[in-house]
Amino acid sequence: MNNSRFARTAGWLAVPCLVAAGLLAWYVTREPASPFENHHIAVADIDPALVARGEYVARLSDCVACHSVPGGAPFAGGLEMATPLGAIHATNITPDTETGIGHYSLADFDRAVRHGVAPDSRRLYPAMPYPSYAKLSDDDVRALYAFFMKGVAPVKQANIQSEIPWPLNLRWPIALWSGVFVEAEPYVARPSQDEMWNRGAYLVQGAGHCGSCHTPRGLAFNEKALDESGAPFLAGALLDGWYAPSLRDDHNTGLGRWSETEIVQFLKTGRNRHAVVYGSMTEAFNNSTQFMTDDDLTAIAHYLKSLPGDPQRDGASWQYQKVSAAERLDTPGAHTYVTRCASCHGLDGKGQPEWMPPLAGATSALAKESASAINITLNGSQRIVAAGVPDAYRMPAFREQLSDQHIAEVLTFMRSAWGNQGSAVDAQAVGKLREHTDPASSSPTILHMR
Amino acid sequence: MELRINQKTYQVDADADTPLLWVIRDDLGMTGTKYGCGLAQCGACSVLVDGNVVRSCVTPVAGVVGREVTTIEAIEADEVGKRVVSTWVDLQVAQCGYCQSGQVMAATALLKQNPKPSDAQIEAAMVNLCRCGTYNAIHAAMHELADKGDA
């Protein structure tokens, strides 16, 4: 009697469980809808003008930065991205039919780019910024497809398997992650805003995927906001050993002191009187922003300047205080500053704009997070190539020259001089980043998400 | 652009971001200023701009337009520079000599601003690298110059 009641109850429970499991299985393996479902495009028929337009969309989206390795064929993949679970590798997106995406239909391509779903229903890791690319318009996706099918040379290069062990390498839970965190709709223009603002918003939120680095992430590694309706959107974030500064109208750590013209100049030439491109932004500049049209850069600047700052997060407004590092030799770190830094950045901290950036009022000297200041001191800056010409001046690496203690002291000095109000830097933090960014290290634990 | 170097005016055709060192050596043929590291770390390329020592390998030439540049070629035209060079000779400071034009520029800049520098001030200012290790000789020369600082 008891047994049969138990069996009956279990039976009743099993039904909803099975239904739920069935629904789950359906959800995590389903193919998202694509407006291109029944479009068949023959590669031979693709209009060269559409290919050219797609090449520009690829520049806007900076596909090449991740889907290539230095010295390798463009878009052939292979870049290692270290995650705490194990390394993953960017894939071959050349139109090779065996190892690349040559067999993708336009709808397959659309699902991968805007929904993060490969043709076998396998979910892509969100290292691929599809939460941003979801905003791309149908026209831009079509153009992008045309470029990858006809404008890119096919390269036979097999993809490298991820090193994440079972069961962590199961992809289906990513579908649930996407369901919660991705708004899978193309950008919709705000009627209350003008055309330029809307173009800027489209570029920043979509192809530009600025938020991938500049928006802080939540516990599930999700961007806390995907557009201007959320206050954390582009509010600055720590990622990949760098602090990507706020792109909002914050006086200290954002673009508060930058004019729209200066933002355009920065994205087009890599430098302005406030700052010079460095860290992860170097790749974004070298491969992407400098190729954008003046109109698009102006739209981006216009949109970014519309994002209000937050004085509470940003702190008291920085004001320049005149002092020469040479007069403060008693302060720890000042001597190192005078001998190692002042030739370029000046005893007065004002640099030699726009060639050598000022440290007085620099984001890296005002932000709570000291990662960028430590990282660039340890590892120097990457080569900036503007309009085909490499930069004349570059930050040297001090990894081999200065101890953790010396770097901590000189950065603490730099972050407290000339009105700067960044917190002190301790030697442990330097040691940690030294190890994590060591090219010879066997266990990099920083997620490269660019 | 127009540059003032060693009390002379030169017309130079160079990009704004060209390092001053290249203009001095390659365009104007004054090779007393040396190229060392190209990263402002060694000091071999030191010159004076308005009396302050700067590392010309990291000084965009556009930044010195309208200012007075002094190189090793003219350092003896300066009273302090002349004393520095003569002390350098007296004490036979140089070995291979490659870094010495930069050392002399750094010493001159310090003594012009501060005729009697303390040990700490000398240590802070004389930071150019020397592969031969003439640091002791430089130290001795600086002390002699500082001791006679009021003269």
C-alpha cells in the first residue's frame, strides 16, 4: 500500500521533471531564429560593393584582433585566451570549407555572430562578444558575411581544442547564460535622439563592443549593462590586467575633461593632449578605431559625451597642483621618478603632449584600481601604428630594472603628486601582476577578452 | 621649422614628432651627442634646453622650437660647462668616452642650477649610465666642482 502510494507520487513527480528536462534540452540545443533562414547567397554573385562594406563592418567589429595571431594569416584563428578553467582558442573564420566557415550559410553566420550559436547548435563562449554583436543590423550582418565569404582568403588551419576539462567544457549551460544576459535584438533607434547620437550608440553598443572591456562585469561574468539605460554601462572595469577607464562624463576617471574633438583625435591618431593609447586599447586602435570614418568617430564621441558621470563613484574633481618632483626627493619613489620617468613625463607631470602623455590628471593616477599603472610600468607599451607609421616614442618595460618595491613606491608617488589622488600601490600587488603578466609564466590566469 | 642650437639659428625640415637627437646628429651633423638606448634610460643623448638637461632621444623636435638648445659642441662656451670639462680632463674621467658628453651635460645643468650641490643632490642628478664604470671618477670630479662651487 505504502509502496504503491510512493510509486504513484513518484510517477506524478516524474512527469513535470521529464517535461522540464525536455524543455531544457530543447532550449539549450535549439537554433535561434534568423531573418536569413531562407536566403541563399551564391558566393559568385556577391557584389564587390557589399564586400567592401563588410570589410568596414569587420574593422568596426575588430574581428581580426582575436581571430588572428601575430605573424599568422588574418582571421585564421589560434589566439589563446587564458581563462581560470583552462585556455580556449579563437577559431578560424576564413572561408575554408574544412577548417573555417566556408560551409556557413548566411543564417548560420548570423546565428554565430549575433546569437553565439554555431551550426551544430554548439554554444560559443562569450569571449566572442555576441552580447554586443546582437545589436548589429541585418544589413551589416549581410555585408559582414559577404566580406568573409568573398573578401577573405581561405586558410586551411585546424582549430585548437579548448583545454577546459569535462564537465566544465559542456557548452549547453551557456545557452541559459545567454537567455538571462543577452538581449538578442538588433539596435533600435531612440526616436527622442538625433541621427548622430543613434549612429554613435549603434557603433558603441554593437560592432565596437566597447562594453566588453569598459563595462564592469557581474558574478556570472556578464556585462552589468548593455546600453545607456544602466548606470554601470561603460563605467570602467578591471579586465585582463588593465583598468579600462570610464567612458562616461566622469571628471577624473572618464571623459569629463575631453571634448568631442579630442575623443575623435584619440580614436583616429591614438593620442591627444590627455592620453596616449596603451594596454588592450592598442589593439583596438591599431586594428579598428583608426579605420573608422570621421563621421562615425564623431558620432561615437557625441554619444559617449551624452553619458552622465557619477561624482560619487568618481570622487572629488582633480585639479592640477604645481610641484616639481625634483623638490620632493625625500618622498619615497620621487628619486626613481626623477631618474626614470621625468625625461618623458616631466618633473611637473605634464608630459609632452601629445607625444608623451601627462601623468598629472591621468586616469591611471586617479582610478582606485592601480592595475594599468603597474602593468604599463612592468611591461611597457605595445607599438602603436597610426596610418601605417609606427610610433616614435614608447613606454619602456621596467620589469627587469625595478623591483616590486621600487615600482610600488614610484607609482605611489606618481598617484599622489600634482593633485593626483589615486590610492597607494603596494609591492604585493606589483608582484602579483608581475607574475600574471610574465610571458614565461606557465599559469596565466587572466582572461583575455578583447 | 626654426631651431636655436648653440646660439645659432637653423632651418630644419622634419616631422613634428622626430626626436631632437636625430635632427642634431643626422640633419645637422653634430655627432658629439650620442645615441644610447633610445628610451630615455641611459642619458648618452643628454642636451640642455633652456639650461635644463633633457634626453634628446625622447624629445619631439616640435617641443624645442623657440627654445635655446645647447649641445656638447658648445658646452665650453658656457662658464660652468668650461669648468666641468676642464675638471673632467684633470681627473681623466673618461674611459671609452661614449657616455661622457651626456655626463658633462648633466653635470653642467646641475651646477648651473646649484653651484654647491650636496651629496644627495649629486646622486639624484648624475644618473646617466656608464658601461665602463667611471662612476667613481665622475663622483670625484663632481665633488671637486662642488667644493669650488662659490668660486
